[in-house]
Amino acid sequence: MRWSKEHEARWQRLSDEVMTGIKEWRVQHPKATLREIEDALDERLARMRARMVQDLALTSAAAEFSTAVPEERPHCPQCGCTLEARGTDTRSLTTTYNQQITLTRGYAHCPICGSGLFPPG
């Protein structure tokens, strides 16, 4: 997946939702404490942050390495051999602020020791 104008538009919508949501929340909670304000804002920002993390990870060069030249492919953490592409895999992960993201990316395996790798980044 490559970076696109769609990503920028999605991030703008998320940003607008955070702004609108926190303004509405504040109107409904005029006597909120500083802690309550922080929590309400952090909750909204966490959702936006998780989507941004997911988008950035999926547009990373590490997400799809099957077309990369061998020198640019990841190496096995066990034996150091250059890993080979082995289709895609999907993982659900929990980010900071307990937000779920889903990453579908290239999966690799080591032809020597058989270790698998879902590339980071």
C-alpha cells in the first residue's frame, strides 16, 4: 500500500472528528476537572492515533518486501539468512491507549531454519 491523498483525507476527517467531539463533550461537561478533560481528549486522540499508526505501518517499505532486492529484505533473527516472501498475514495488535489496529502485510520465512517473520515498521 502506498501513501495517497485518501490517507490525508482520512486523517483530516479524523482530526475534524476529534475537534468536534471534544467541543461537544466540553459543552456537556462544563464543570469537568482537568483530569476529566485530559481523559476525554486522550480517548479521542487515541482513536485517531491508532488509525495513523496503522496507515503509516501499512505504507512502510517493510510492509511488502517481496519485490525488494535480496539486499533490502529482512534477515532471520535466528540465523541471519535473508528471508523469503511467503504471502501475506494479518495481525491484530493493541497500541498505546489500548486501541486495536489490524495490519495485513507480507510474511516471510527463513529457508534455512524455518523461522517466520511478520516484519515490523
